[in-house]
Amino acid sequence: MKLILAIESTCDETAAAVIADDLRVLGSSVASQDQLHQRFSGVVPEIAARAHVERILPVIDEALRRAGCGLGDLAAVAVATTPGLANSLLVGLSAAKAIAIALRIPLLGINHLHAHVYACRLAAGRDVFPCVGLIISGGHTHLFHYRDPLDARLLGGTIDDAAGEAFDKVATLLGLGYPGGPALSWLAESGDPKALAFPRSFIHEPRLDFSFSGLKTAVRYAISPQGRPVRLASELSLSERADIAASFELAVAETIAIKATQAIEQTGVSRLCVGGGVAANRVVRAELELRAKEKGFELLLAPRELCTDNAVMGAIAWEKYWRGQFDELEIDILPGLLR
Ligand code: KG4
Ligand code: ZN
């Protein structure tokens, strides 16, 4: 049995996992930084990078301990090199390079977005390619056509805010904490999703892009209508806030499900794999399930615990290993958004 150590540090989770060549996960460890970023209502890149430096070695140690193995048992080391926050990515890549050099084992750079989709492959326990992959996270809302796990063609993506970013910003407008997705979803449970008719961008257009900034602005005006004295979310009743949260959540979920269904129809691929933090959302999952049933395509949703950032999905590195696609020690990070 061969083992890969996968490292993840693209944003504000420091994570490591040990995955065997039969794709069994032997050990996994995730250190979240939510508490560090809470008072800023968003991730502060410099704080994230410094926290990664402090946590990366203990997190790797913990993953190895849970797997019951040592560094000497590793066949390769994998690390997410793109996309993400530059200094956060650098911490993971530096750790991976050090391990590759010290142990003289291959280094495998992985794409964090494709890893999110691979979480569906892991959970299914069988081949799920070709498929349409939908990544809905804090930084991305993107649709890809996957011929295989490593061969992806971009179909479209957000032209402004990502779905998770919209959740986080609207949560801030509603006076909720960070990360906003889970908090907003909790508030929405007691609200009426039909109370407010929020916009659903591009749903009547064939382009497979997303836009959530108009929706965010619509929420802002629902809280504090234009031409009237500024109103804070704290001046609204709990049920008014819950209605706004529920209506916003449904608008995001319907938009995502409609665009993903269009991608299925346009590509002629009959399988949709969904990953990323927002894929943990109850209403998003339900809307996707509804369309899959209606249109008769196969839907694979990443298990909730593998939706938000983790290193387990770094198992995609085995696909590169099996193809002999090892990386040079000179590889660099590729931060930034995919447009
Ligand atoms: O995939 P992820 O952990 O990090 C990135 O790669 O960006 O996604 C984090 C995002 C955050 O914006 C968070 O608010 C959102 O996922 N999120 C959710 C839920 N859980 C996490 N959004 C809506 N509903 C949820 N239950
Ligand atoms: Zn992610």
C-alpha cells in the first residue's frame, strides 16, 4: 500500500490528510481560522498566512498520527498550489517542498477547484467522470466540463461575487457573524423564502456565468430602502430578518441549480458533481436534487464534511501520480481568481 500526504492552505483552513492508493482516507486534520477572522467579517490574508505558518507542522503531525504512519512511509507529497491567497498558498507549498526534498519523494501540485469536485469521486467510491463539475465556494462559483479528473474545460463562472462571498456579505448586512453561510442559513430556517422577490441573474440567458452583486444590493435595499433614512439590520424584527435571509438563500439556490442544469443540457453530459463550502447548504442541495429529478440527470453532492476546505480531497493527487505527472521542485503558486 502506497500513501500520499496532501496539504491544503489555500485560504483560511490549514489541513493535511493521508490517503492510500486505493483512495482510502487514513488520517485527516483541519485547523480552522474562523475565530481569527470573525471580528473582520472576512478573511484577512496576512493573518491567514501567519496562522498557516504556526499550524502547518502540527496539522501534518496530527494527520500522520491519525493515519498511524510516519513521514518515512510516504510515497509522495501533494499540495494545493492554485487558486488561493498568495501567502497562504506559499506556506503549504514551502512545507510540501521541504518534505519532498528531505524524503526524496515526488511532489504533486494540485488545483484546489478540481479537488473540490474530486470529493464527489471519493464519496462515490467509483469513477464519476465524465461530468459537469460545479464549484460553489467562498472564492469561486464555477462550472467545468470534466472529461476526466484532470482534464477540465471552463464553461463559465461568476463575474463578480462568488456564492459563498455573497452569503458572507449578506450575513454581515444582517448583523450575523463570520463565516456567514451557516449563520444565515440558520436564520433563514424560520423565514419565508417567498417573502421577497430577489433577482436571479442570467437565468434566462444561455451563458453559463453567475453574478451575485445585484442580489447583494437588493438585500441592502430590502434592509434600508432607498430615499428613506438609513435603517440598520438591528432595527428590523427577527421575522423580517429571517424573511430576507430565506428569500436570499432561495434566490442563490435557484440560480445555482438553474445554471448547473443549463450546463448539463448544453454539454450533453448527464452527471453533475458539486463541491465547495456552499454545497453544504440545505436549500442549495434541495434545489439541485429537485432539478436532477425533474431533468433526469445524475447528481453527486460532496458529503457535507468534505464541502468546506479540507485536505482529503487532495486525493486527486493520485490521478497525477498514476499518470506519472510529477512536478519539479521549481513549481510556483498561482494565486488569484479564475476568470
Ligand atoms: O470551500 P470553502 O471552505 O472555501 C473556499 O474555497 O472558498 O467555502 C467557504 C464558503 C464561505 O463563504 C461560507 O460562508 C460558505 O462556504 N458556506 C456556506 C455554508 N457553509 C459554508 N454557505 C451557505 N450555507 C452553508 N451551510
Ligand atoms: Zn475551497
